[in-house]
Amino acid sequence: MRYIPFFIIVVLTVVCAAFGFAFSNLWFWPLLLLSPLTLLGIWDLMQAEHTLMRLYPVSAHFRWFFEWLRPYLREYLFDSDHQGRPFSHTQRALVYRRAKNVESVQAFGTEMDVYSPRHEWINHSLQGRYQNVDDYRVMIGGEHCARPYSASVLNISAMSFGSLSGRAIEALNLGAKMGGFYHDTGEGGISKYHTKHGGDIVWEIGTGYFGCRTRDGHFDRDKFAERATLDQVKMIEIKLGQGAKPGQGGLLPGPKVTPEIAETRGVEVGKDVHSPSNHSAFSTPVGMMEWIAELRELSGGKPVGFKLCVGHRWEFLALTKAMLKTGITPDFIVVDGAEGGTGAAPAELSNHVGTPLREGLIFVRNALVGTNLRDKMKIGVAGKIIDGHDLAANLALGADWCNAARAFMFALGCVQTKKCHTDHCPTGVATQNQWRQAGLVVSDKAPRVYHFHKNTVRALSQYVGAAGLNNPWELRPHHLRVRMDENQVRSADLVYEFLEPGVLLHEPDRSIFRRWWAMADPDSFAPACDPLMTAA
């Protein structure tokens, strides 16, 4: 039975060929389809790599065809509006409407199941206030910062040139210029596409030190100072880790190192470029604080901070101990959630390594409050930020501002085909292919970036006004309500534990962090003696 489709194809091929020679040339036309199928079946029978093809010649290919077609069928025909990962159709449609400056109101009530577990809302006030604010600003810069920066409450998160196309980078930066918000370069360095339109830049420095590296891949002070003092560069962000693949470096294969990428990163054309897992500029928490002070001085006093996805708790607490020991504090910390990521990553790392944004944010907030360091620096967050509620919820839990990456990709026209790592992005956003990039028109997409930002922040302002507040930084955990199950609702201050100011300094044994605090060493990222193991 399994050979019947192939047998029918062979018979039809022979019949058409015979009739073509005997009667009319018209019989040769079906051979345009039948002959390749016959050859395909013969190849299936002879090859040894695929068992299904060998046992089911020709017909087995339908499996691969439907496997390829499956995500498209689900995306456009079978998934409901609220299904789909990592972003649902409803979420993407909201971004598209706001990016096109189309009214994003909805009729006939919410489509969300408000009785489902984890559903969230902000309590409103009977004294609500009408607000229609296009932007909120937060001042970033601690006591050691000579040139603080006024940042928007929503900005473009780190995405490198190389991961994104030159046209995508250019459109993002022009949109940031139009809206007065910042554009994080990602660890790939500052390219000509970042500087063409003059939008505010946060320069991310990763372990590869791209744009400020020596020939052997170490940090170059002079190259850093040359670029960091550019007026367009507003802040410096040290990348300790990212949500998509925490704890890992990266390798850019030589064939992908084009002349443009080589120029941007300060590497050689056509040669493999390795980003180590760890920084070579420091090896201890105290060393990191000293390097932060050095970068701040070399940049002319601009804000310097770091980004991480929270991992071992004692490592971050070791950083807080180093801040206390040296008196050096970063100007900001960006918490990247494990649910983030615009490029490709190993499945295990993407799915099961790293702390999700909410837990990471609350931990960082608690660590800084518990050591009386919270008022010395600002906290930014990144990880699936899409709408005004996402902004409000993170601000209520301790953030000062939010960054978004994939949302701004949607604003550029991304359709979530998840081919970012293949260089076959159909919308020209995540590819270096010139033909594919040609479809992305900067003059059309940049205004969409601007409109998405403006309309999303305006939605946040309406959210804040409904709660009876003057600005989003008045939001607190008790404003955020979380449904635990069908019959139980709690405010976030009862769902999560929040430390009291100074508790880690004065009464660490009373804190849920007591074990990690004891393990934290300002002179090493390795854990000190575990008190529970010692007691055992």
C-alpha cells in the first residue's frame, strides 16, 4: 500500500509519454509535473538518510510540507486572538495599530477572561483624573555623575547592528529622534546607521568590547573615550548578561562579518568574532565597581550602569556589598527578563535558564532597598513590554523606566515568523540580505516607531489618571491586583515579599535573603561558605 502513490505516478508518466509519442504532443505537458515526481520517488528509494522517504516514496514529502505549513496555518487560521507565543495576535495587532497611529479602542467589552488565574488589573479611583501625556521623563545619574540624562519612561531595548539590518537600525534611531527617547545599541557597537539621524544612544559594552577593543579583544580605554564622549551617546551600559541566553557569550561566524559589521565592531573582515562569557576588564565585584568609575570618568561624567538577567542571588548581593565597600555605585541597573530575546538562543537556555522579569525586578529592588542603596540609582526593565499595563505593572513593582525590543520590531513591520537567525527575515528587519532590506523604507517606518512610543505612553498616562495619580512613579505594589485563582484575588504587595529599608545591613537574619547575603563576597563572584551547609 505504501508504494501505491509512487506506482500511480510512474504509470501515469509512462502512459503520458507513450500517448505523446503515439498521438499528440499535448500528452507531454503532464510530464512537466510527473517526471520530477518520478525522479524524486527514485531518489527516495535509493537514499538512506530518511526512513520515511525510503518507505513512503513521494508521499512522505507531504509530512515535511505540512510541518513547514503548520505555523502559518496556526498563525492565520486556527489560533485564537489571545493565543500564540511569544506574542499573541491581539498584542501584535495593538502594536500595529498604534504604530500606524490608528485608533486602538475596542468595542463590546474585553475579550480577556477576567476570572482566569494570573489576570491583572490596576485599581481605579473614584477621583480619577483625565490625563493625555505623550511622555514622562526620569532623570538618571547618581551623586558621582556630572552629566545626568533625562530618559523617557519607554525606550528601545538593546538590539545590535548585525542582528538587525542597517535600515532597521536607521529607522529605529530616527523614530527615537522624533520622539525624544533613547535607542540602545546592543553589544554590537555604534554603527553609521545609529549616528546618521542623531537620535539619543545608550552604548552597550559587552564582553567583546566592540567599538572599544584591542586587537586581541580586550578593553581599549582610548577607543572607548573617543566614542563615549560623542554628544549623541547619553549613557554607557555594561552588559553582564541578557534574558535570551544568560550565562553565555557568542560567536559571529567569519562569513557573516561583512565590511560594515567589521568596521562597526572593530574586528577583521571574514574572521570569526568571539564574545566570551565573562568580562576581561574585571574579575571581582569590587573590580567591577572600579571599572564603572573609570568608564564614568572616560565618558566625561555620563551615567554608567549595567544590564543583567538575574541568576545566582549571592552574585548580585556581592555587587551591593562591593558598592558599600568602595562607595562607588552605578547610575542605573537594567533588569532583563528571561522571557526577553530578539535573536536566536539554545532552547534550554531560552526556556529554562535565567529569572523571569517580574521576579528579577523584585529581587533587585529588594537587594537595593535592603542595603539602603535604592535612592542612589535607577532601575530599568526589559522583557515583553507591549502596552500601558506592562509599563504600569513594572513601575508599580519598583522600576523607574521600561525598555522594549520586539514591540519596536513589530512597529517596524515584523510579523513574528521567528526566522531572525536565518537571514531570511521576510520584512527586512532582522537580515543583512540587501534584497530583503530593500522592502523596509526608513522614511515610512521611523514615524511608526515614533507613533508607537507616543501612543503607548499616552495609554500609560490614561491608566495613571484612572488610578487617581499624578504620574506613573506614584504607582505602588498595592495598586496592582493579581487573580490567584477563580475565587481569590490579592494585591501585589501580598503576592510578593518586599524588604524593609536597611534590613540586610542591620538584621540580615530576619530577611529571606539571609542565606544569600552570607554567601555574598565583595571580593569574589564565587560564593562564600554556605551557612546552612556549615550548620549541617
